[in-house]
Amino acid sequence: EELWPRPAPKSADVIRSVCQQLLTETEGLTDAVTGPSLTGQNDAALLSDASLLTEERQANRAELIHWLTANIQHPGLRVETYLSTRTTAYIRDLASRGIAPDFAGGWRAAIPVAWRRWVQVCLQQCSEPEVLEEVLDVIAQSMVQYALDWMAAAREIALTGAMSTADSAAIAAIQMIASGAT
């Protein structure tokens, strides 16, 4: 589904080039967005568990690599949501623990960090104002749409995980009652 116009060939080339450079900076960029993402999620249980912090960083890294790679292959187009098996398990784990982080807050805090780096690299690589304007417009839409699509998919996974946990608890309670427990 195309929600915005495809970029012109020159703009597509700039998008590819910027994404290729940012792929070489994956670890640093992941670290740069993870801190604000965690703070934006505003969940003490998440912030106090080192294993969850590691999973959050890995999820951010996977999303970053996916988005950059998709824009190298198809510059400026809507990027299909990607939730790895590991990220899906992480979201389900959060739900099973009753942890409901504010993913929207996390994205709101992380996107400006990624955007600033994107703009810096764009300004280094593109000196034509018309091309730069188109690249920035397309990528802003792509980043925001990806975040919205990701949050919808994560919400669905969390709900499914919470329902599974609730179903398991109900089945266990019924089995205990059937066994004569009060």
C-alpha cells in the first residue's frame, strides 16, 4: 500500500546511501535509541530487570537493521513490520509478567534520536535542496508509519500473550477445583 509518492531516482539513491552508512553504525545507533526508548516506556518493572533491558536493546537493533535494509532494497516505500521470533517472545514475556510498557512513548522518545542522525548523514551526502527535501519528507513518513505499524503488531502479540496467560491460569484453577482443592 502506497501512502505517499515514491521518491525520484536521485532521492532513492540518497536514501540507499544513507541507509548503507547507518548500517555501519548499527551498534552505536542502537545504543543511542535504546536509552530514550526505555525512558519513554516509563515502566519501572522493565527498567529494573537487566534481562529485559537486553531484550529491549536486541529488539531495537533488529528493527533498525530491518528498516534500513528494507530502505536499501526499496527506498522510501512503506516498510513491512518485522517482529522477529525473539522480539515476539520478548513481548509475550512482558505480557505474561503483567508488564505493559508504553511502546508509543518509547517510539516517541527514540524516533527523534534516529531522525537527528538521519538528517546529519543526509546533509553530508546531499547538497541539492530539492532532493534533500524529498528524501526527508519520504523518510519522515516512512519512520512514523513503521512505528505505527509496529505498535499495532506488538499490541496484538501482547493481547494474545495476555489471553494465553489468562487461559492457562483459568485451566489450572479448574484443574485444582476438579482435584478437590478449595
